[in-house]
Amino acid sequence: MRDLTCGEAQLLSASWALGSIDKDEEFSLRRHLDSCLTCQRAESADSDAAAMLATSVPQVTPPAALKGRLFRLIDTLERERVSRPSTLLPPRRPRRPFVFRPAFAAALGALALVGILGGWGMMVQNRLANVEQLHKELSVVTTRLDDSNQNRVRLMETSARLNLLEEKHLRLADGLRDQRLALYVASLPASVAKTLDPTSPRSRGWGMFLGSPNGNVAIMLAVGLQQLPEGKVYQVWLTDEFGYHNNAGTFTVDSDGFGQLFMRMFRYISYFKKMGVSIEPEGGSAHPTTGFVLGGDI
Amino acid sequence: MNYVDLPDAELITLIARRDKGALEAMYDRYAGPLYSVAVRLIGNQELAQEIIQEVFLSLWLKAGGYQLERGKVSTWLFSMAHHRAVDELRKARRNGQPYTPLDDGNTHIKPESWAGDAEFLANLDSRAVREAISDLPQPQQQVIVMSYFQGLTQSEIADRLQVPLGTVKSRVRSGLSRLRDKLKSQGVR
């Protein structure tokens, strides 16, 4: 696939903002935008103009019941999240001992990346298959319901559960998209991989930073980190040459201790010198409030 | 906390921390305009409600990943609603279902009878945007309306207008740039 020039990208960004870009050109444009701040700014201005078009249509008031339905769905989602955080996860696999030797980090890193991406892909596919199976079963149940009042209530409950499953399906699809993004970052010509090591004897796990110094996107993969209690997240910091810690986003890990974060920074990656991971309250912090659990030069 | 006076950027930060009051304030602020654009595009109020529900559900679930430096929150919301509505419109076309916009008199622009653009422009609520669109050369007006309000791809527009694809791209590009400059000169941001 040919890389776009800035002129070509800015020609297409108007169509992207108006929703008329053809699919085959959309990926090329996204790829260009990921690594070009100038075109990102142009695209942002185009999208603002497109949004103005949206505000110009005749106003129609949504039904009042819509708000109630939305917030009931969110309440259900939140209850589901708190009470059954991993209902649809496959059975936990026995944890294998993991030996990490810094001396072989660079060589092992490349191999590990391939393994992680492959395993991750299979895991996501399996979970997707589980959700689709449940979705099919629920669809069968739904078709058997008749119009009696009692069954109407059951239909509504089933519908809410279907919505939940659909939402989980979307999240898994997001996981697949992240995987594609990781492959995309890995495929950038100047991409480099750096390992992130535990910063103290009490820390565990390790990580990998992958990004192109000439671009502003990167991905961080972490393995073997402990799951955090409710209300806590891992937060990634990119430290510049002045020692300022720049927020790169937050992530959580699954039951296998695996987590990832796709980062889109406001400067080229080469601007940042070090990377660290701290534990912060949900939503993230403006500055690190705890010591780093993982860190390394990038 | 009085959410009503908070700017979007602060509301989305609160939403990322699971503050339902902030989400409610955002809903009250944008549900109407988002619903209006979805109804305008797909002409189906039930489907439009689903789209609005999905947009706010995404906002709730993904607010933590939103990057303020990449653009305005309102632009993000309109973009999500518009893209979803366009997806539905294209799905309906693929399934051979006719495009049935709301029967509100004159909002349906037929590309083959573009003389109806005056009707369309008269129906826009925002005077500034109406003026900006009407100031565009007719070929640029045409491709912008076909792109944004009819959900056609550039290739489809080129087919319908019987013009080269490159011509459509450059008309869209120059039309949107002129529209943006015009709105900017009118102080619309």
C-alpha cells in the first residue's frame, strides 16, 4: 500500500469528515494521520466544519423516555461490571512460570511480541466466539416469547441482556482493532521495540514499548502485572528530556496479567526519553502519585 | 455540583470518572441536535433513538480514552452520530430498502433534481450555515449535501453525477474549505 502525501491526505480528510470517503482510501488516510501532526490539525478543522453542518438541520426533540432507557441501560451495565466482571471470560489457564533475563531482552522481546500478538488474537477470537454463541442462544429464546404481558417483561429483560452482550461484543471488537493497531505500529519502517523492566524487587511483570521515533503513535504491552482492585488503573507516563512526566493514558490488565495501551502523543516519540507505569485512581492522575512499577529508556 | 455551566472538556473528564450527573448534563446539551441529525439522515425515529443510545453509551465507556488535544468533544459526538447514521443508511440501501426521510415537507434533496437546493437551504435552522452553504458554487453545494446529508460515498457521487472521481474529491475539498472559512469569518466556531 502506497503512503499518502500531505496534499493527498488533506484532499481526502474533507471526505472523511463528511463521511463520504471510500473504504479503500480510509485506511491509507488513517495511517497518514497517525504520523502527521499537520494533517491531524487539518482533519480536526474539517471535522469541526462538518459538525457545524450537523447543527443546522431542523431540530427534532427526542422522546423523553429515551433518556430513562439510556440511564437504565447504563445502571445495568455498571451493576454487571461490578458484580460479574469476567462472566464471559474463558476458564483461567494454569499460570506458567515466567523467566525474564535482561541480557536476552532484545532478542526475546521480538519473539515475545509475535507470541503475545498471536496469543492475544486467539484469546480475543475465542471470547468473540463465546459471545456470538450466547447471542445466538438468546436470539432463539427471544423468538419463542409470545405477546402476553408476562412474556413482554421477559422480552424486555432479554433485550437488555442482548444489549449488554452486544456491548461486550463491541468491546471485543475494540480488542481486535487494538491488535490490528499493534501490528500496524510494528509494521512502521522505523519502529523500535524497547523492554520495560520492574523497578523494584517487589514489582513483577514486564513490558514492551513499540513505536516509531518519527511518528506520534506507539503501543505498550505489559505482561504478568497484578490485577488491581476496583477504582485503580495502571497509568503510562512518557518522560521528556526536562524530566516532565507526560500522561500517555491508562489501562487495566486481564486475569492473565496482560494489558495494552495504544498511545497517540502530541509530539514525535523521539521527543520522549523514558517511560514509566504507575498505579493511579480510576480516570488517571495529572502527575504520577506513586512510584513506577515498570520503567525503561525509550 | 452544578454541571450545567461546566464546559464539555470538564464534563468528559468527570464522565471518565463515572460521574452520571456529568453524562446527564452532556445528554441534555447534545441529545437534541444529535437526534435531529440522525432523524434527518435516516428518517426513522426508532433507529435514530438507537443511534443516540449507542453514542452516549460509547461516551460513557470511552470517555477515559478521549484526547482533548485532538478536537472538540461536540465534534466527536456529532461525528459518531453521523457515521452511525450513514452506516444505517448504506445498510438499508444494500438491503434494497428505499431511503425514507422524515416527511417534513422539503428536506429530501434528490440529486437528479438539484434545482431543489433552495428548498433545502430554506429548511436549515442555522442562518450562518445556511448563508455559508448558499454562498458556495452550486457544484460544491451539491457534493457536500450528497456527502453529508445523503450518506453517499465519493464513488457513488461520481457515478450519479457522471463526473470523474477526482473532480468529486476536489469539489468536496474546496467546498468544505470555503464553508469553514466563511463560518470562521462570521464568528461561528
